[in-house]
Amino acid sequence: MEYKSHIMRAIKYIEENIKNEISLSNCARVSGYSNYHFIRVFKEATGLTPADYIRKRRLTEIIKHIRPDIPISQIAFEYGFNSKENFTRAFIAEHHILPTEYKSALNSLKLYEEVTFEAEPFLVKPTIMQLEPFVLVVYKSDEAYQPNFWNKYNSRKWSKKLSGGAVCEDYGVCSWNAAAKKMDYYIGIRKENALGDLTDTTELSINGGLYAVFATPKTSHYDFVNTIHRTWSYINCVWLPDSGYNKTGEYEFESYIEESRTFSERIYIKIIENERTD
């Protein structure tokens, strides 16, 4: 669409000035729109307001440049945050953990790269397999946005708290809560590995049966969460409609060992074959 070329001029301007002061009027000017129309068209094209995009991009670049020997506040100042307090508030608002918690754990975060309107091909082929039933010991999410609960879980080392110090595979489980009209989400480990502090946990029984198992494409630390989201979208919007299978409506889950640093997880969807109509 024509408007995307106009917005890309603004994106290029923002990226070239990401460490400098960026005014709305300058962004609008380079895109060829009035301020009012620029805000409207930018949000339509990117899903974000210009201010949100700039903030998310700056936070992303700061995260990429965090080093053990450099104060985070120094990096934040380079990217336009005029005080440690302002940066900390913005970081917590975005990721729901402290910058120091991230620096200690270096867990995977949902980051925002430069917008591009060129979609790359995406394909993930599942393995269809039978799984035996098992039980998980989990925390129930108190976050509306799942990555924010993973941020808490990983940065605060709740997996080792559950296991008693051992490195274990972690499971994120989702189910639709019809009564509350929302998705319930849980994170935890297998019951046989849960030998530590189980305060505030519950047990989930995962039924055995036929599952489609997807491995997300291997990627980098910085693009891991985005790749997971792309894989879920591909499963639901591309693979499932033409697969010959339906979901059973039971728990769907993903699993990953954070300390492996392989940046690929497995996604499990319980399925049943479509009934033939011929």
C-alpha cells in the first residue's frame, strides 16, 4: 500500500535518530503527513503510536547493549532517558520486572525490532506423536500478557525454587476459561522434578493422546519470544485449517530449558482427526 512507503520514511528517520530527540512534527514532515494524519496512519500500519514505537525501540536497543561492566543507567541515558527513575519506570511498564533483575538473569524478553513490511516466508512442520499422561506443578499467571509472567518466572529463578536447585524443563500451559472469558496460563515443571519449595503452586494433569509437536525455528536471544509468537500464529492460522486435524480443546503447552540457551522451544497441541464427509 502507498501509505507504507510514507511510514517507512518516518521509520528510517526514527532509527537514524534513535539516540537523539525525536519530535512528532519531524516524523510527520518526513512522511509527508500532517501531525494528526501521521499518528493515525502510523498506528494503522504498525499497531503502535509513534511515541510507543520510539519507546519500545529504545528499550530494545538498551537491552541489546547491556554489559556486566557498564551501568544500565549510562546506556539508558545514551538512548534518551534523562534519569534512572524514568528508565526504570519505562522498563517495568514494558516487561514487569526490574532492569537489575534482567541484567542478573538475561532471560528472553519480548523485544521490538525495526518495523518492516516485507514478510519473510515462515514454515514449521510438526511431528505427530502419542504422549503419555503426566502431571505438572505450576504457578498460575497473574499477568494478562504471557511473556510478562515468563519474565518474572525466569528472572526470579522460580524453576530452581520448585526443583530445589536443579535445572529442569519448564512448561507453559494455556487453557480457555469459559466462565471468565479469558485464557488461563500456568508455568512450572514436572511433578517428579518438583523437590523444592512448592508454596503457591497447583497441580495440572496433562492427558495423554495424539499431539502435534512443533519445534520453533532456532533463533537469537533477542528474537526468541517473537519467533515463539510467529510459530503460534502459524499453527493456528496456517497449519491447522489445512492439517486434517482439529484441536481437542484440552491443555496446549510449550516447553523449554531456559539455561540451555538454544532459543528453540516445543509447542504441543492435542489433536483429533477430522471426520470425513465423503
